[in-house]
Amino acid sequence: MASQYISIPSELVGTWSTNNNITCGPAFIDPVLGNFSVPSNPGSSFSFSSDGYFEEAYYTINGNASYPQCVTSVLQWQHGSFNVTTNHTLNTNPIEADGRMNLTNPCMTGGHWDGTAQYYYQPETYAGYTIDDSGKLTLIRFDGQPLRPMTLMSKDPIMWPLTLDTSKASSSSISMSPYPTLLLLLFVFSVLLFM
């Protein structure tokens, strides 16, 4: 029997974070201008609303043992709708035009931090989630791997509006390619897998 969608579990609603220095919303990014605010430490944050909307923020760092000065960092952000099924599968449906990503590496040509972003779009299916006795939320990836546990930062979701006012952005505000390169996507997925 196919899974049916259920109403959003109240226990999911709010803004969750792996640490207290990264959260969704304006503290992480201005998606209209494409400008990220770099957190002091890597981590991730998710917001879920009771009416079926989500936002996610990731900051990951990947070292290079052969070239310690060549640290790669990735900032990424998406928002859109989500649903939960009767078997507790969670599906995110980002707004394709809104997602942003920035990859920097001082050893890459043009890889220095310059505050610009690329478009990013990646729907996700999570096999489920758990909330332990201490109240920490763990999302389970489609392959069964758990993401890092997150603590509830705010019961009120901290999120950007679904409709962004792009009239404030000039054509020179965001330097983006239409889609991240295949290499960029492979790197991000490998980092997220071991986060």
C-alpha cells in the first residue's frame, strides 16, 4: 500500500541547529542579494513550519591533508515546501529559483571568498527522523545514515518568506552560473554524507 501524506507532526515545528552559531533565516543569508554570513563554526540548521514549509542552512569545511592551506568550505541554503508520509518519510521540495550555494577554496582559481553565490537546487528524501529523550532531532538520510543531531533553537520557525522581493537586487549583485557543476555537486554530497 502506498504511503499517504499526514499532517505535519507538531514535534517537528520550529528551528533546529547542530550548534548555537548557525540558524536559518536572515542571520545566515540574504538570498535576494546572494550574500552569506559565514558562521564561526560549521554546522547545519533546519526550520519546519506547521503549514508544510521548510528552510535549510549548511556550512561545511573539508580539509586537505596534502595541502593544509587548501581548505574547502561550502555554504548552502534552500527553502520551499515539505511533506511527511504515514511511514515517517520526509520529502523536501525546494523552490528551484531560490536556492543558493557558495564554494570557496584559496587554492582554486577564483576560489577566494567574494560573497557571491551560485544557484542550488536539491530536493531531498529523508527515510525518517528521531527525537531522543533530550529533545534532539536527527534526520535519517534516504540511505539510512543519520545526520548530526540538532537542538531546538526556537519553536517559532526562523525562515525567509517564500516569496522573495527580488526588486532590491541589481543584475550585478549576484554572480551565478545557472547550475553548480557536476564536480561541485559531487563534493557537496560527499561532505554531507560524512557530516
